[in-house]
Amino acid sequence: MGFLLALGLLADGALVALLIGISGFVFSGPEGMNGEIGAVLSWSLALGVCLVCALLALVFWRGGRRDFALAAAWLPALGFLAGAVFTL
């Protein structure tokens, strides 16, 4: 189970890196938050969900709730996958 948690946290980290990588497109360049407000809000929410879910997964794991830890770790990756599949 620890291996699955590590993979989930790695997937969360990859999503955070992807979101930071595309932030220039969302914010209309490197100079600041000049992008469309809907895009900025959804980018910020997605980044926050990835970070909070990773933190919650570690807290649940330390508290002995391994099932909640796995669910929290994999939630952003599964949400991204569902969004990619349903928008095709």
C-alpha cells in the first residue's frame, strides 16, 4: 500500500509541475496575472487541490487511515484523467 501512496504522491507532484509549466499560458505571460479571470481561478483551484490532497494523504497515512490516504493521493490524478476523457 505504501507503494501505491508513493505513486499517487508522485502523480500529484507531476500535476503540480504541469500546472506550473502551463501557468504562462493562463496568466498571459510572465509579467503577472493578466489572464482571463475564469482561467486564473480554475488554475489556482487545480493547484490548490493537488497540494491539499497530497498533504491530506500524508496526514491520513500517519493517522492510520490508509484507505483515505490512498483516496486523497489519487483524487487529483483521477480527476485529471476523467476531465481528459470526458472533454474529448
